Amino acid sequence: QVQLVESGGGLVQPGGSLKLSCAASISIFRFYGMNWYRQAPGTQRELVAAITLGGSTRYTDSVKGRFTISRDNAKNTVDLQMNSLQPEDTAVYYCNARMVVNEQVYWGQGTQVTVSS
């Protein structure tokens, strides 16, 4: 069974940092790429950062220069380093991936990030 499990969320003050991690139960090479989404209350889920099989990355404009997505192929993990966090970054963050062999999309259970003083 394919599982994506996020960890690393929590409460942080504005200007602080958090590192989220997504652990896959299978080789991440079996996915087209890995993504981080977030959803704040009353809003649609939005793509925050993505990393391809080849390691290319892209970010939504609001997090460029503050967030960094990376992958560890040996550990089958994808991390999201979040710096200079602001209250508007408060959301549930989800790991997402689409499997190559059958196009099935998988989501993690989400991890809460709260930025507040």
C-alpha cells in the first residue's frame, strides 16, 4: 500500500523556520515528481512547491526565496524547508505525488503549520 506521511509541523513565531518532511512507503522514483500543497481555512488547496524526478523545482510566488523543496532518493523523502514564516503561511500542509505506472494520485494526511506570536 502506497503511503505518504508528513511530519514536522507545529507552532512557530513570525520570522521563524520549520522543516516539513514527507516519507513515502515506496521508492519516490515511482512518482512523476513530489509536491507540497497547503490549505488554509476557507481557502482552496494550493500548490506551494514541486520537485521533479530530475530535481527541477518550482514555487508559488508567495514563498519564493523563503521555502526550499528537496528530495532524498535514498531515504524516499521530500522535505520543505520554510524560513521567514509569516502568519499567512498558516495552513495544513500536504504531500502529494502521482504514480508513473497508473497515474494514481496520492496524498498524505497533512500536517498543521501555525505561524503566530
